[in-house]
Amino acid sequence: MNVSTKELRIQPGRIIDQVVNGEEITVTFRGKALAKIIPISEVESDLAEQENSIFGMWSSHDQNENVDALVREMRQGRQF
């Protein structure tokens, strides 16, 4: 179902009811898709399928044992 940002602002309850019933809502602004509202149960199942959903960017990194030290080093900045 597509709704405009104006419809979302005017009738949020009706739209949330649609999402609760399992429907995906695409929010449009001036005819272009802007966002998608999906039931949270779908999001939780997608996250459960991903092995490293939060730290996925570190999964292939060669120093993934000591992420805290690497981040501190990156934040330290240049040493002249």
C-alpha cells in the first residue's frame, strides 16, 4: 500500500492498523518512495537470520578480536 506523507500525518492510526495486520506501507513524497513501514516481526526475523547483524562490518576484518583497541586507535588522530 502506498501513502503520502500528508496521509501519514493526517491518519496515522489507520496506517498503523494496516501495519499491525501485516501489510507493508510505502510512504511517498511528491510521488517518489521515501520510506517503508513494515511489521516489526518481519524485521526481527530478518535480524535473527543474519549471523553478525550488529557487527557485520567487522566480520571480515583481520583484527576483529580487539575491536575496542582498533576504534581507539582510529579516533586518536594523526601523531606528528
